[in-house]
Amino acid sequence: MKVAHLTSVDLGALFLLPQLEAVLNEGHECHIICGDGPNVAMFKEKGFIVHLLDMTRDISPRQDFKLLGFLRKLFKKEQFD
């Protein structure tokens, strides 16, 4: 199975780390899609596939559409279960 966890910042994935590690330990492919942060290197070391988001905290329709396009391409390419 191919699983993705999407969160705006790396801290969101850190809160679910035990569940995400269980997915890996069962032999599944686990992707974390998040903004860059101090936990990203650790996620990669543990065997997660990390996709970085270019997020902004400002209200920006242009940036939102750019992010939507990135996610659409990623989900189409990876075909998560």
C-alpha cells in the first residue's frame, strides 16, 4: 500500500509519528507531504519519502493555486491508496 500524510508543517507529521512508523513497519510505502522544518531530516532517516511544500502564511490566491497544482501533479504521479 502507498500512503500519504499531508500537513502544512513538519510538526503535524511528528505528532502522528508512531502511526506513520507502524505503516512503514508493516512494509508499506509512506510519504510525508509537509513544509520544510527541523524534523524533515529525521523523517528521511527513518525511511519516509518526504515531499516539501512551498507554503506561505499570507493570504495569496496565486500561491494557493500554485500549491494546488503541485499537489494535483504529485497525487496523480504517486497514485496513493
